[in-house]
Amino acid sequence: MKDITISEQLLQIIQEPLAIINPQSCTLLFKNTAFDKWIQSIGEPPAAQFVQKIVGNNREKLIHLIQNSQPITPNNKRYNNSGNTNSKNKTESNLSTFELSQWECNVSVSFVLWQNERAAALIFHNKTGDTSTSENNKRNEFLHRQNQVLIELSKDPIITSGDFNEAAKRIAKATASILEATRVGVWLLNPDCLKNIAMYSSTTNEFSVDPPFNAYDYPSYIRLLKSERSISIPDTETDTILPGMANGYALGGIRALLDTPIRVNGEVVGTVCTEHAGNPRKWTFEETTFAASVADFCVIALEAMKRRESQRRMETLISNLPGMAFRCRNNSPDFTMEFVSDGLTTITGYDPDDLVKNRMSFFDLVHPDDREILLADNNSTLAVGRPLEATYRFVHKDGSIRWVWERSVVVEIDPNNPNFSVSEGFVTDITERRRLEDAELASQAKSEFLANMSHEIRTPMNGVIGLTNLLAKTPLSPLQHQYVETIQQSATSLLSVINDVLDFSKIEAKKLVLEHIEFEPGKLLEDICDAIAIQAHSKQLMLTLIIDPTFPSVLIGDSVRVRQILVNLLSNAVKFTSAGEILVEAKLVSVESDQCTIFISVKDSGIGIPQEKLTSLFDPFSQADTSTTRRYGGTGLGLSISRQLVEMMHGQIQVESQLGRGSTFMFSITLETPKTGVQDQIKTENLSQVLADRSVLVFDKHSLTRKSLEVILKSWGAELHEAENLKSFVDLIQHRVDSGQTFDWVIVDIDDSFDEIKQAISSFPNNDNELYKSIRYTPMFSLGRAVDLEKTLLPNSIEFLTKPVRGSNVLSVLRKFIPDLQKQLSDSNEMLDESELTPLNILLVDDVKVNIMVASALLTSFGHNVYSVMNGIDALKALREQDFDMVFMDCQMPEMDGYQCAALIRSAESGVKDSRVPIIAMTAHAMSGDREKCLEAGMDDYISKPVSQEMVQAAVKRWKGKKSRIN
């Protein structure tokens, strides 16, 4: 054996590992004598497979050869472990014979220095000599069949069709035919398993699909497969590569196996698995090469599948676009279409082929008035190379007009023909959007018109209503007083119509925002009933309010809108009832952690509503009868507004009615409950024992009034007795006294028979019997009735009560009836706030003299000092010279309006004495957003004109003694 040197041939062999397979003899270098490291450095089959066979089958022999060989230097000098040469040592050659696949080789080993590293060099020499002629013919025949099959696969349209399942079947069958295999399967690798796509059996000539191969059960196999090496196992029974899979092979009858990885972009995505049953089988180089070629066809089929899926997704995307996609030639006068999506049919009613096959021009679709503009826009964008964005109209096949929006871009330009280019883009139907935009513009114009009309109407209305209220308080003759009342009623009716129209407009535009403020719903009901009671009494109607004792005392919500709903329903009840009574009931429905639902009903004995009209009753501008408006008045908006307000409070409103027998309107709303402020609940608990062990007699011919008092008095612990006529009233008192008892308190209705009642009480032997003498009487009459209190006093009277009965009024009488009650229960709300009597210095800013006159009169009537100016500039001057407790400011004024003035007052450079003085907007602007605009400008509160005594007084009370929250 000649000494080994580092030659060009050896270098070529190392760089080209495939060269070790074919030569009659070759040299192989193992760096650092480490087979495994050398194998890892190869990384490309089939060289790795060849070396793997050497290592796998002959590792011990090779290690023995290397260990028993003497190292030499490249200069044929002997080499020892210390690095010194020793010329006395003799170089020896070690030979060994191995059978590798179809080879029989002699192998010798020597040592060299390779890049200053010790390395072992092995020389393999083929001893088999030339193959026989028959074997060569057999080999050539195999190669011919192999090439023929590969050519057929390359021409097979199924491979590039995108149908990977069918392609896998063709590939599996072709592989089984050439390799004469029992079964061939195509598998794809998922993160957790190998999924069989197609399995061909040559014994049955049938296809099947095997169950998935769990990757977690065979990690070594998956790891080896991912290393991109073919797995060649000649005998599964003696396999040392994947010994853990022997049982699986045995169950499947597999004796030999060839797995060829399918690689896409350097990543293994699957395998072509060739299985051989029967005897062991050594897979030749030609067979391994063919299997690798077949795997490449799998890669082609996978890429075709991905292209098909991508195309399908694109087609789906295009078909789902809200419009049509297109590709057109810009050089043609009619913009010839190369592609048009099916969206064209949706927009225009025409088929895409009508454009693609030039049965019609694209410009035939465009509205004649828009064609020149569209062409000019297109030419101008093409000239500068920017995308086209255009809005124009299509004429639909049915003649209707569709607004569309187009965006297109040039995607292809012919460098040899500067006039030729292709554009792609899409056209979207925006007809509905245009309709909404037009509707929004119309709504905005309507809102602006209503806002201006509201301002222009409210400004003089403020003078009319304000001055008539002031005039009514001056000495007038009966006829003059009648005229003033008529003016007041007319102005109030007109204002009600204006408010209904404005509210309906706000709701329709979805610009009505509900407040979230604490209020007392029971007191709100009582106040409303008091206000309506006067109107009801003028028609001889009995109005009764019954509030269930469980009704919440404090809630959070928009009390103004709740009042509006109730006033609408009660006003209608009074309007459409000519005789009888009206009952208002309120109760609690349910309570949750932070909210509760309340139920309120308004029942009348009026004209009723026909059944066929009930369904449309809550529609806007609707009346039960077209003659109703002429007879009773009204806009037909009240119930519609009420329904929408109820729904905004997460409730429902309903009606039950019979023609000629009255109606019941009922609604439920859900409001928030306060997290603090339980004093009212404590007050209710204290009241539950106020009348314990005390007997009360109620005399009233109206059962609803008695029921109203019954609910109140029994909830306070009273022993209640009722009388519906004078005889039962007298009998009950006499019977009580005869039994040695008495009534602690007697409430007597004096609306109809005051003289008879007074005479009956006077006839009792008060002087002779102390029980009669101890009875305390409280007269009760309808609110609004002209009553001379001096002439309505009964013997031993305590105050009086008005109907509808209010719990707070009953409590006020009880304070005088029970001396210790004030100690038991402190109700600050019923006590007079002495601080309200303190006069305030108020600055009034308004450019209309009549408004100044009205507001000044209202404020001075409360005892306040008023200083007035007519614009924002004078207001700033006044605030720099004098301290004011609060400012009432108009918003729309000449020279400087209220918004500018408020903003300047809040600024540090204003120079005013108090930049945090409360500012209350007092404006004729009452549309949605006006309140917010005032607050954003730096104002603290807002009241709309025409102003009333109650509005002004409430605003003063809210801000008296306080500073603005705005720094």
C-alpha cells in the first residue's frame, strides 16, 4: 500500500461525495477519525446513505483498522502521538474485505494531517469487476422503463392540475410499477402526524388511505425523515436504523422499506414510502435515484395545489367583493376588458361576457352625463402615473341609476409601445351610501332649520309668556284677568307644539341624550299630578295617585324625560275624558344590584280607542281618529315621543282600551339605583311606626281617594276605617264612642257636602263627652278649587289636605297632629331652608330688552339684586369691577356672544374678580348639542327659553353658594 498524500483527487472526492459511488476505486477521508462527525458534514444523499451503510454494518471493523494502523505524514514520514517523526518505524497496510450492497470491496486505512488535524483515510477498491452482459441489459432495461415513466409523469396533466390526491395516486402507482413494490404510499407531514394521501397496492391494483401516523409515537423516525435523508432498510427484521419500528413492520408484513423525503424549499413536507413484502431486499442506487425523482413530482403536484388554492381564494375574494373587479386595456378607445368579475351583473344587470367579448363597451354602462368627465380623469391620472379614483353613475339594464366608486391602477406598460398599458381595479356600488349621505345632508339642513326656527320662536315666546305671567300678578279687572289667562293658555299650547316637534326631530336624528341625575320619582309623580289636577278639576274629574309603599324613593335617570312621558299620558287622559275619574298608579317591578324597574299606569274613564286603531296609536303624526285633532287639538307626536323615550330607558309602553269605556296606558322603565344616600329608606322605616296603635277614619265618597289614603296610612301602621257617605261617617264615630273608644284622626272630604258635615260634627255632644272632644279633624278638598279656608274649618281642625293626596302633605299634617313626630323623624326636605332667603347679586346678560325685563322681574321677585348688560364685552367689564354670586347669560349676542364671554371669564387673563363664578346659560337654543356646547364653553348650567319661575328658581338653588367646577 502506497503512502497517502493530500492530492487533488482526494480534495475532489471530499468536495464531491457522490464520486465515491461509481469509480472502481476511491479514497474517503474521515476527519478526526470521527465517523459521525464526518457523516454530518456530508448532508446530501446518496453519499450519506453509502457511508451510513459502512458505519452501520462495518463500524467495528473500520475502527479496528484505524486503531491498528500507523499514522504517517504527508511526506511519507512516520508520525507518533508526540508529533515527532521516527524513521525506524515501518509503514504497514491493513486490508479488509467488505460486501457493500452489490459491491465487494478491499478497504485499506492510513493517517494524514488535514489542515493541522489528524484524519483517517480509507481507500475502497471494487473487486467485483465488470458486470455480465445480461445484468447490463437488465440494468439498461430498468433505466429505460424508469425514464419512460418519468416522461409520462411529466406530461400527465393531473400532476399540474392542483388535485394533489389524484396526482398522489398516479405517482404511487408508477413507483410501484417500476420498483416492483408491494405497496407505495404518499404521505404528508403535519406538526403532529403523517397523513396518508394515497396508498396503492400492486397485489389488488386498488387505492386506499391508511390511518394517520402519530409523530409523537415515533420521534426517531420523524427526526430522521426531517434530516432530509432517504431511509433505506433492506431487512426490517435485522434493522438497526429504526429498531423501534420492527413490530409495526411485522404487523404490516413489510420486509424491506425505502422512504424518500419530499422536500419543498429545503423543508421536508412528506415522504414517498415504498414497501416490499417477502424476502429481504437491497435497494440499488438506480432505485434510490428513481424514488428521489418521483418525490420531485410530488413537489410539483404540491406547488400546483397551492397555486390552485391561491387562485380559488382569489376567485372567492373577487366574487365576494362589494362590486366588480376588472382588467382593461387603456389604449383602446372603449377600454377593452380582458377580465370582468361577476359583480358586474349585481351592479348593472349585464353579463361579464358582454364586455369581455366586446358585445358592448364599458362606456355604454356609464351615464351619458358622466362619460366625458370620467375619460378626462382617466387620461389625467394615466399621464402622471397615479391611481384613478372616480365617482360616477352606471345605467342599470332595467333603466335605474346606480352610483359607483372606482379605484384602478396601471399594472402593465409595454416599453416598446408607450401608448399601451393595462389597468386593474374594482368598481363598488355606493348607491345606498349616497342615499344615506343625501339623507344626512337633508337631516342636517332640517336640524339647522329647526334650530333657527326654535330660536326665532322661543325668543318672542319668552317675552309673551314671561310678561303675561308678570301681568297676571298685577291688579286686573275680571275681564282683563280672563284675557291674560287666554293669552297664557295659547302661548303654553304653542310652546307645547314647538317642544313636541323639536323632541321628535332629536329622536329621529338619534341625537337625544338622556341625563343621569338623582331624583325622587314619588315626588315627581306628586308634582305632576298636582299640576294636572287643576286642569282635571276644571272638567269635574277626580284625579287620584296611588304609590305603592315599596316604590323606590330615589333613582338615577332623566327626570325631565320621565316627567315628559307622564305629562303626555295625563294630559291625554284629561283631554279625552269628559266625566269620571283618572287613576295614576306606581309600583316597583324588580330590583337588581345597580338598577330597578318601575311600572306606572294612567287609567281614565274617557272616550276610549277602537281596537283597530291601537296598533298605530304610537306612530308619529297619528291620531285614533282624523277628527280628533280638530276636536281636541294636538300634533299626534306625544305618544310617539313617549314610546321612544320609554324604549331609550329600556322599557315598554302599552295600551288597553274599549271604545266608550276608557283607556289604560302603562309603561315600565329601568333606571339606576344610587349607591349611596339611603336616608330616604331609613325615613320610610321610621314612618312605618308613626301611626302604630292609632285609629284613623277617612270619609270620602270616591273609593280611589280612600284607597290612596289607605296605602299611605296603613304603610305607617294606622288602624284604618272608611266611610263612603255621611250616614256611615256619623254612625262609625258614634259607635266608636259608645264602645268607649275614639278616633285619633278623621280626614273628611268637603268637596260636596261641607255644611252637612259641619252640622253633623257640631251635633256631637262635645261638651258632655271627652271622647267626642278629643277627635281631630282634617278637611280635604280638590286642588284648584276656590275654597275659603276660614269658612272650611271644622271643629277641632288640624290643617287641611288637597286632592290628589300626597304623602308629603299627609306627613306635614301629622307633624302638627303628633307633637313628638318631629323628634322621631327629621325631614330636611320639608323644612324651610333659611339660606334661601339671603339675597344674591346676579349679573344678567341678554341683548333683548323684553328678555331682560322678564328675567329681572323673576329674579327680583325672589329678593335678589339684578344688574343687567346687553353683550359679552359689558359683562366682562362688570365682572372686573364688581363681585357677583352668579351670572345668567344669553348665548347669541352682538359684539361678543355668550360662548366667547364664558371662555374669557374662565381664562387667567380675563381680569375678572372671580373666574369661577357660576354661569347659567339662558338661551333660546334648545336643539340637541346646545347644552353640551354651553358646557364646553365654560358655562355650568343651562335653561332654555321661554324661562319660567320654576326653572329660574331651581337654577339659583342649584348654584347658590357654589363655585364653578371649571378652573
